[in-house]
Amino acid sequence: MEPLAVAVVIPALDEVQSIRGVVTEIPRDLVREIIVVDGGSSDGTPVVAAATGARVIELGAKGYGRACMAGVGAVPLACGIIVFMDGDGADRGDLMARLVDPIRRDEYDFVIASRSRGAREPGAMKWHQLLAGRAAGLGTKLLYGVWYTDMCAYRAIRRACLDALDMREMTYGWNLEMQMRAARAGLRILEVPMPYRRRRGGASKVAGSLRGSLRAALRIAAAFIRVATARSAHSRPASPAIR
């Protein structure tokens, strides 16, 4: 049987210094299509991404979850696995097979990279990012019996499973919403320790300033409360843990 085809979705906003390296590092023998969703960059990010071989969607509106959703909507139907990653160069695109292969072997439905469990370059993550990932993981453990150690953007999911999750978050709460809904739905979940680098250019929209960090924290907290209190007619008991 032919392995499931893979598409990569990369939300981007003013990542001209890193986007070329992000796209070129992705193994093209593993991936059928790379989609960069631009949220209104003013630095030429879409031009560089297109010149590097990515398909570019110029969304013209900000919102991390909104960009992810737009990317999912553009993924060819032939692609059965969708990988999400950031455009800042911190994620190891050359190691993407670590996320994809467990799904292709039909062992897991959702595979997420863990920066906290992997080797990190000095300064790649701040203490409050590590703490937030652990705190969110504790919340999903209490609610669904699944304990994550991170909310890393770098992840792969079976497309049919993602479609069934009914994602709605338009902000930085997208990653946590996916993890919570996946746990509640009883998906087969694997967390993979992954090396993590410092961003290759530009400033982080989340950790780059106190205001950005607080805004993201509030949106993530709001997403947690919304998903935790929502009822799902399609949910079933989750697996007791992830590996």
C-alpha cells in the first residue's frame, strides 16, 4: 500500500529572514506540498516563500488559528497527513519523518514534538513557555487522562482525524485546542522529543515582548476554558497516557 501523502502548513508573518531556510530544509521526498499562509507580512515573506517552492496563500488577516485553518482548507485531498510548523526556523524540518512515520505505520493518529523533552539551543525557550506547556499538560491530564509536556506548533495529524475535531480557535489557542480535542476524542497520541533551535530571525510574536506573551497567555487560557466546558456528542474516553 502506498504511504499516506504529506502536506505541510506553515503560518507566517514577517518571517523573511527565516522562511527560505524553513522551506528548503523540509525533505521533498517526504512531502507532497508545502503551503505557507501569510497573515499580512510587510517584509516580502510571501515572495521569498514562493520563490523557494512553497505554495503561498496571502490571507491578509492576522490570527494563528485562522492561518492554520486556511492552510488546511488548501491541502489537496490526496494528502492524508498534515504537518504544522512555524516559519521562524526553530523547528527541525529535516527531522519531520519522526512525526510522520508513526502515522504512516498506522500506529498513531496525532504526533506532537516536545521541545521540553528535547535538546534546546540556549535561549530557544523562556521559562514561562516551558511552564505554560507543563501547566496545560496537567490540565489535559486531569480532564482526559492525557499528559502533554508542550504545546509545540510542530505536529503531524491524520487528516481525517483533524477534520473530525471540528477546530474553531482563530488565535494562539489553536495548538492547545487541537491537543485537548484529540485527547477527548481518544486519538492515538504520541509525543516525540525534538531538538529545538533559536529562531533564525525577526522577533517572536508571542515571547518577543511582555505584551505579546500576556496576550497569547490570555487567548490560550480562554481556549482551554472553552474546550474544557464544551460538550461533544462525538467524544469517547481517551487513552490513559501518551508515550
